Amino acid sequence: MQIDLDTLPDDPAILQQMLRDAVHQHCALHAENDKLRLLIQRLLRQQFGRRSEQLSPDQVQLGLEDLEQAVAENQAGQDATEAPQDRRRTAPPRRNHGALPEHLPRYEVLIDVEQPDWPISHADAIVCINMLHISPWSATLSLFRKAAELLPTHAALFLYGPFIRHDVKTAPGNLEFDASLKARDPEWGLRDVAQVDHLADGCGFVRAALVEMPANNLSLVYCKV
Ligand SMILES: C[S@@+](CC[C@H](N)C(=O)[O-])C[C@H]1O[C@@H](n2cnc3c(N)ncnc32)[C@H](O)[C@@H]1O
């Protein structure tokens, strides 16, 4: 139901009917939300089995991203049928900014690392979390090449996520995750630290730190030389 708030009718009977319709629609949306929540649970279970309750945050994130994409497409379809004034009231996207100290300014910039032109001209540091394995190797290449252009000497390119190391046994969960990524897209998959080091070297970076993190993730800090 579309309500144009600028042209509400004066007739109380019509207004009452509109209110009843709005409440009815509100209840229907609630019911739909409940159904979608159940669907999310079912889809996660379908994709990862009953163990989905024990998925790594990465795996859950991936499953949810697919669902978010589907919901966004749904929403886009819905927006197209809504009046413009309804669209303006759409909630802003949720961003995980909760952990940033309050006094820091927030600048939201969207960067596709594979685009030749990034919407920034320089950076003091670059942080890239959980992306390398969920994008083709060409994205890692672009990231390092652009980081080499944008960062000053001694600045850090910080990477976080699951990686493969030849000298350390890969956790079974990570191997499974790697296989599931490759099944979704053969160009995805956990990156080999030695290969990333090699790429970094070719782009003028040296690995300054490797820190083991919870859930078999690594922090890799590359320093521009
Ligand atoms: C598993 S999510 C990680 C999200 C977030 N960094 C985190 O750790 O919660 C993978 C992210 O990689 C991003 N990504 C994939 N390809 C990309 C590209 N070419 N440029 C920029 N980001 C990309 C996706 O947009 C997605 O947000």
C-alpha cells in the first residue's frame, strides 16, 4: 500500500481505513520477516549441514552475504513499486562501525580493488580483512599494485584472514572452507602466504609481521620499502 503523506485525505473514515490497511501490512511484514529468518536458518543448514551452528564467522558471513544479496535484489524490486517518498525513508545500510572510537571521523568510500581508479589519492595505511580468499587472485594483485601507488614508504598494508602456509599444517576447518570457496568459484580460495610474499616483494613490500589469530586466521603486515 502506498501512502502519500503530502496528500492525506481529510475524511476520517478514509483515514481510519488507511490506518487499518497500514496495520495489516505491518503485521504481514512481521510474519514475512519471521519466515525469512527461518529460511536463513534452513539455507545455512542446507549449505553447511547441521554443523552450521559451529561455522567459522567467515563461513557464516559468506552464507549471509548471499542471502543479503537476495534480500537486496528483493528490496530493489519492492522499491521499484514504491512511491518515491517511501523510498526516501528506507533505513540506511548497517555498517559495523561500533568498535571505532567515537572521536574518529567516519568517511565511507567504496573501493573495488580491481578498478584502475580508486576514489582516493593517497593512504596512510591500508587494511584489508577477509577479502583475499573471497575474490580472484587478480584482486590481490590489484590490491598490492594500488597499495604500492598510494602508500608512502614504511606504511603498512595489513591483511587479515585465513591463509595456507606450507610449513604449518592447515586446520581442517580451513581446508574445508577452501574447498567450499572453490566449489562456489574456482578463482576463490585461501591464499598461500608464500605466494602473497612473492607478490608483495614484486610490488615493493616486505612482510614485517605474521601473527596467528583466533579461529586459524592470520594477520599479515606488509611494509612498503
Ligand atoms: C567475507 S567478506 C568480509 C567483509 C569484512 N571485511 C569482514 O571481515 O567482515 C568479503 C568482502 O570482500 C569484498 N570484496 C570482494 N571482492 C572485492 C573487490 N574486488 N574489491 C573490494 N572488495 C571486495 C566483498 O565486498 C566483501 O565485503
